[in-house]
Amino acid sequence: MDAGDARVASDGRSRLRIAAGLSAGTVIQTLAVIVVAFHAVLWVLAALACLLLAFFNPPLNSLMLERHLRGGAPNRPLEFVPLAALPRYAQLMFVRLEDNTFYEHPGVELRALREAWRVNRELGYVYRGGSTIPMQLARTLLLTQNRTYLRKYAEVWVALEMDLLLSKRRLLELYLNTIEFGPGVYGIGAAARYHFGKRAGRLERDEFRRLATIVASPLKYNLTNFLRRRALAERYAYLVAAFPDPGAKPVEPPPPPAPFQEEPSGIGIEAGVVVPEAQGGEALPEGREPAQDP
């Protein structure tokens, strides 16, 4: 090969390297645009959803639609219950069991997410969720129930925005009116009517305890059989001790129950207590409460 041919070959290799560099740069730029667009669309859609949720009560949610498409039980009529119609102790039952730092975190509990990621990495599949009440609400109202990291990531973003744009009172109100209490039973109003034949505001303390207990596994257990599962029985026992009947002798609440060992058919373990099948909430039975209703 003479000098001219060598120069031609060298120029060709240089052009190939330049083209490869440009191609890689184009791919990176394209990916960056896609990522930015994804977050922008997610943020705008979540903001619009929050704007509507601030003034309107949702007539249905993504969980109900998904259950229906999968051939679940017919949905019972919804009965929206204002938070003011529920006793303060009833509200705290759900907060204590599902998201004990609800009034303190910005929508996401990083400690719970780190622990969930550690456990999932060790097991090799998605088992824990580390979800807060806003994260559960985001999933129930707007997202799918599939256990994937992409959905979890979207759940975190939407939960942060919900907590930023909606008050804690409204978040808890929406949560209690959308969670699942049995096949086709959504919201505490429908649950009170279905399980006890009365309005939610007329429920007794122990009836609230039982509803808060079965929310952990509403498709597998109900008010007649939940005591057969040790973890649910311990969950109920904690509520009896933490929220005793008026005039009852005070009892020291038991320690958090041991982890609930069961393969994930929608159920996991969160801080030693049963995790809701549909809601997937962080269950931390002990901690502080706000001095007054936020």
C-alpha cells in the first residue's frame, strides 16, 4: 500500500470514528429528551389530577378498573365519607398501621424505600413496596398494580406532587374513600354499609378496628376469618391495646408483630406487619401523632 492509499484508509477510519461518536451523542441526546419529556408529562398529568382531586371526589379509580378488567367481583356503590364524619381515633388507626410518619414526611419515606430495595435485591424479585399513604393513593387512583420498579418510580413522583399540592387532611380523606375492604368494596363508606349495614359515621370503635385490620389483606380475609391468620390477629390486638374502649383498663400496646412470611401474591411484609394486597402500605405501628388534627 503506497502513501496515498494509507492516507485514504486513515481518513476513512477517522470518518468512521467521528460518525460513531456523533451516533453515540445522538443516542444520548435522544434518551435525555425522552427522560425529560417523561417527567414533564408525568408532572403535568399529576398536577391536573391533583387540581381535580382538590375539589371533586373521584367516582372510580385505576384499581377498580383493573379489578373489573380481570373479572373481579362487581363493584358495590361508592359512598364518599367526609373526614370530619369519622372519629379522630378511627383516622389514627389507619395512619398508625399504614403510614406512621404520614404527618411528617413529604409524601415518601426514604427509610422504607431503602429497606424495600435492600430486601428486594436480596430476594431477587419485587417483594416489599415501602409505600406511604400518598404512594398508595397514587397507585390506587392513577397507576397500575403491577409490581415493577418503573411503576414504583412513577408512584414516588406522583406521591411527592400529591403531598405538595393537597393537604394531609384531603390525602387521608381520599385514601379512606378509595382503599379496598373486600371484593368489590371500595372506600370506608361502602365497607361500613357492606360489613355492618350502617353508615360509617355510626360505626363503633371495635368495628373501625376490624376494618383497619382486614385492609391489610381484603381479598383473602374478612371480618369472620381474619383471626385465623396470626399476623392479622396481632394487627387487631395492637389496635385493641392502642385504641381501647372508653372506660377500659389501659393496656400497654404489644410490640410490632413478627414479619408475615408469605409468597407475594400481592402481599408483602413491611416493618413486621401484613402489607395490604391492593394498597401496599408501610405498616409502622408505633410512633408520634400530631398534637392536633392537621
